[in-house]
Amino acid sequence: MQIALTDWYVRTPDTTIETMLNKTLKASVPGCVHTDLLAHNLIEDPYLDQNEHDVQWISSTDWNYSTTFEVTAKHLEMDRLELVCLGLDTIATLFINDQEIAKTYNMHRAYRFDVKPYVQLGQNTLTIHFAAPQTWSEAQRDKLGDLPNAYSVDNAPYNFIRKMACNYGWDWGPRLTTVGIWQPIYLEAWNTARIESVRPLINLNEDLSKAQVDINISLDKVVKADGVTLEVHLSSPTGETFYAGSALTFEVDNPELWFPVGYGEQPLYTLKLELKHGTHLLDEWETRLGFRKVVLDTSLDDIGSAFCFIINNKPVFIKGANWIPDDCFPTRVDKARYRNRIMQARDDKMNMLRIWGGGIYEQDDFYDLCDELGILVWQDFLFACAAYPEEEPYWSEVAAEARYQVTRLSPHPSLVLWNGNNENLWGYVSWDWQRQLEQQDDSSERTWGRGYYLDLLPNIVNELDSNRPYWPGSPYSGSLDLHPLADNYGCKHVWDAWNQTDYSVYRAYIPRFVSEFGHQAPPSFATLLESISERPLKPDSPAVLHHQKAINGNDKLHTRLAEHFPVPKDIHVWHYATQLNQARAMDYGVSHWRSYAPTCMGTLYWQLNDCWPVTSWAAVDGYGRKKPLWYASRRFYADKLMTVQPRGSHLALVIVNDSDEVWQDTITVQRYSFSGEVLYEQTYSIEVSARQNHQLILDDGFHAHKKDAELIRAWVGSADDISDAWWFFDVDKRLNYPVAEYQLDITPTEGGYKLELTAQTLLRDVVVYADKLEPNTEVSDQLITLLPQESFTFTVRAARVPTVDELRANQVILCANDVIHDNSLVAQNS
Ligand code: BMA
């Protein structure tokens, strides 16, 4: 029997906080102090302008959440009365009727406390005191001695507290260190016994025709419960009984298999457990299950060692992105928002999301949706970019957290990997950590997290979730004797492209799997306008720079851009050029790595989403709007991809068939002048087997005579359903693009308008920024390249139909030609 806890209030015991002087606020639970203060208009939205600065006091303040509840005689008669807290953020002391009942130190665990000794018949009060997280974690750091941390310049001691690291600030995130009750909380009264946890583990045999289901159950019993029985019921996706009985281990024949998107369906079975005492139902538990087998092949081979997910005996090329918390205040992310975001990944032809270790173990809805939609999940344990102490109480906290989360998430078929950490093995080897650790303590070796990644976590996964692979870190090469970034082993991060060089360096690497690489760009224009009030907007105005968190972020944005384009000053052209450069960078990397399958078996770019409006590596911005990269991804992650790649002294057309059908087609490859004349052409009949690549070396006729004014286009299909691949012989800044000329025709439609664009000159990578006129528009496609006389029709979802003049006056349509011919250019065309 559950007793809901409603009507929460929040206040601070600190009498020096002016904003809260003599105030007790009605609070939202689940929620956090920031969202409560926002709801009461006591702070400005920290996502806007530079308001982030004004709310830093929140994380240096202690807070009390309190509520009252009624206890009846009936509750008191029950064997147990417990307080269930599914998530407390973070350093909490709990009081019932002013008596301390418990202390907690971990945002990532759930807790259950016996409260019978503390309650009384009638009215009771529950107060949860939260210690200021910033102050608390600094004190812990001071006590133990500092440890290397990529964000310590910003005094972010997140490695000393088990709490979502990135809300101490990250290179894409503001510092909004939350406090509050972030998951459901309630009282529960029960008799005799209850189901504490369930881990259904599925083992499929070699040919996948038979599954053994092992239901590992832990019961909480108060009496020697003779006569307590469990009934198990497994039903098929269509509702038929598949198994009914009392055995906790049973076999099922010919289960319908669960596949990732692109490989088959996602049938989900329902497992129901009923705990009974005689005929009386004590407790029940229900989950969905999917029958699928996952193996992470990391075997040694001629090149090094593989990193290949094999699902239901089929090697799967992973196409996806990294996932960060979708909001700094995670309770604002409801099921609809998760669905939107995960659909954006799926519509982008992705089959995996990696939940990165500086965030959270996401809420149940995330994994439920991934199960339904066939999106594979790679889950990091929550360690990122820092050395972590292994001393008590951390070791036990991490163990308890891992046991809880592994158990909680074990039923999900979408979850295919537990990963030890993000970049900590790399940090230890290459970021000067060893020296820093040695310097701190000569007498005994300082811990840094190795014991978690190579001992504690693999043991827990092996004990509780033995059918699911574990990998110690991203990046990691399979052994600490190898550099974690070794090209030929394991999974690799490629960050030099963004941090030091240029995206062209991607072609220098053929890793076995790339779990991070990324390129920044500003958010959509509407998001810039909504989050920054300075006018006129400028690329380097203070608030724009505030919404850029990477060290030297805008400098890197411009240095990387300058490799390809002159750097524009005009905000519109700057915004387009930087967004284009981001899309090009990811296209360049992914197309190259896909062209080297099966040596490389996956790419997860950094990052799908954002947690607030910011210039970052994301494809979808903090307000959920798609950047041009999203549209590029839909093409470079398509099942069928054609890409022109250099191979020795020649170019090759690589045809990537990541589908289950043979790809049979006639491909036309043409070399054009920029003015649209065909200079050379060949047609090829191809037949590429399922899940195979095929490489056509292009003959000498495809060498350019004028590198700055010719291009190659390979295409299949018909005029209205064309799929193509483009190749330009040099970087844009050295190309002789014509001044863009085109004609526009607008036709109103039911939900907006159709925009037909007819090119009078070559137009490269046209983007339609309809959001400049109306923020919540959606454009069907972006980054369209047209030869002279070709047309393309964009479908725009919008509330009103603009005129052609409006489109032109607001710089709604931009293409690469405009960057080269922009009047605002700083002269650096080389
Ligand atoms: C990697 C990630 C993140 C970071 C990103 C961009 O290091 O793991 O920590 O946000 O690069 O710098």
C-alpha cells in the first residue's frame, strides 16, 4: 500500500540568503531548487543571457524540503512502513518528526528506510535537509587531497561526490549544480513479504531457437513466510501466454527475436510476477523483455583487436551519437521529450546512443523507448574526465550504485554495453595525471579509479548481468599496456581534429570503432535569438561568448573554419558557415570510417543533444531544434551510402550497403564544370551484397583539369528521387564559386509552404533558415547542392507563408557561395 507524499515546501535554513528571507516556497517533487525558484519568479531563467552567474549561490546554500503525511492505525498495524526515495540529489539528512532517520550521499541510488520507529498516529512531518553540494564536495576534496580533473580550473570537484558531474559546468554546459528530490518519493506499508528486485536474464542458444530465462529475485520478508509463492507469467507481444508457472528458470522455444532498428522488429514480451500468501496477493512486478543475444567481439586479429557488436549472430555497424542529459534540470525531461529526442536519433538513421559518463543513468522512460524503437544503448558508468578516489566511503557508494543500476536496467534488450568510464584511462596515461598523483603523495600510491574500471565494475556486471558485455573505458584498447587511443585496438576518441588540427585528420585514422569525435557549431538561429537578448547579435558579443563553454571555443571554431572558409563577420553568414563546417566535418569522418567497414565497425559522434542553448558539438540544440548537421547525418548514416574517397593517387566511389538486401543499381558518375557542363562520365552497374562495401576506383578521366572549378557527382535514381555523392577537388576557400543566383517560388500548403528553389548557378549546400521568420518551423531537408538549372523543393512546416522578398531580406537562404562572396569578410582568403 503506497502513501503518496504531496504538498512539499522548500526553504533554506540559511538566514543570510536575501532572496529567501522569511520565505517558504511550495515545491515541486520530483524537482529541484532551481526549478522551484523559477516557478516562484525568484530567479531569472539561467539559460538566458548571462543569468547563470546570478544563481551560483544556490549550490552553496543548504536547503530543506518538507512535507506532512497522515499515518493511520491501519498503517501501523502493517508489518512494515517504509520511506522509498528513488532519487535524492544529493547530500541529504532525513528527519521524521525531527528525529534523524538516515543520511544519503549518492544521487544515483534509490533508498528505502524503515520509518515505523519514528512515526506517530495522525500527522507527521518529513524533512530532508540537503547540504550545499558545491561546499560539500569542496570540503571532501580538501579532506582527501585534490585529484586531477579536466574541469578543476573551474573549481568543479564533481569527482568527490556521486552526483551528475556535468552540472558543475562542462565544456558545453553551464554550472547549475542542482539540489532536490529528483525522483519519486513515497511511503509504502506492507505485510509479510515484498519483491525487492528482479533481474530476468536471458540466454539464447547458438542458433537462437531456444532461450533460457533465469529470473533472479530478491524478496524482502519479515516472517518465515511459509506459504509465500511466486507466480510467473510471460506473455508474447500479441498477449498470448508463453509461460505460466512457478519456476524461476524455464526455457522458451522459438521466441520472436528483438532486433535493433534496420535489422528487424522489436517484439517485446511481458513478464509478470505475483507474490502471494495463499491466495492473497502481496506484491506484483512487471517488465517487458526482448529476446536478443549480444556479443561484443574484441578478439585479436591481423590488424589488432576488433570492437564489433554482434546482435543475434549478426555484426552490426554502429551508427549513432553520444547522449548527454537533455536538460540541466533532469526532472524537466518527461516521456514526450525523451520520445522526441530518441525519434530524432532514429529518424537520423542512428542505431545507437551512448549515455556518456558525466551525466546520469537516465530515467526508465529513456530505456523503455529505446526498447520500443530499436535504438541500442551503450551505458557508461558515471565517471568522466577525472581521477576518482577509491577510498571509503566512495568504494562502497560506487558498489551500491552499480548494483542498483545494473539490476534496474538489466531487463532492457536495448542495453548492450556497460562501459567503465569516459576518458579516465586516457587521462591517466596522457594528461599528466600520473605525475600529479605522484607529486601529491610519496608514501603511498594515490588511487585514481583504476580499481573501479578494472575490478569492481566488471565483477558486479559479471555477477549480476553476465550476458551483457562490459568494457573498461572509452577510449580503451583492451589493455593498459597499449595506449587507450591505439588506432588498431578497441574503441577510440578522435579529438585532435577539433582541438588541434582540422577535420581532414580523420582520414589519417582507421580505428576499429570511434566512440567520440565532434565539431562545434552555434545553435539554431531561433535559439540564439531566444536565449540572447543583445541586439544586434554578433558572433563575439558577451552573451554569445557566455553561451560557448569550451576553452578557447570560439577561437577554435574560427581557426577550424579558416581551414575551409574565410571567417565571416556578419552574424548570418558566420552562423551558416560554422554550422556548415560542423556538418561537413562529421560527414567527412563518418563517410571515411564507413568506407573502411568492417575494419571499423562503428561511429558515435559527439553529441546528439544539448542541455541548454549553447554553441556545442550537438546536432540538435538545447531547445530541441535541428542544426544542419542533423540533416547531414540522415544522409551519411543512411543504410545505402555512396561516398567519394581518395584511394592512393586516385579517387574511388565507395558504395556502402548497410541493408539486408542486395543493392543492384546503375550509377552515373560525372565530372562537371561549375557552369554545369559534363566533362567526363561513366556509368557502372553494381551489385553489392547485403551488409557489404564495394569500391570502384575512378579512372583518370575523373582527374580535374581545373581544381577550383570542377566537381564530381555520382548519382542513382530518378530526378525526383535522387541519391548522390559529391566531390570537390579543394577546400571551399580555394574554389571559384559563382555568386549564387536562383529563383524562388512559394506555394502555400496545409501546414505551411513549399519553397521551390531553381538554381541559375551552381549552389553548394543550401540551407533554408525558416526559423529566422518564425521560431518553430521545420524544414524537410537542408544542405542541398544544385547544378545550374536544377530545382529542389523544400517543404516548410510553418504557421504563416512568407513572401520571397521577406526570405531574401532576412537571409533565410544561404549557401557556401555566400560565404566566399560575403562582403563582411575579414581578408584571409588564402
Ligand atoms: C569529450 C567528452 C566530453 C566533452 C567533449 C568535448 O572529452 O567526453 O567530456 O564534452 O569531449 O570536449
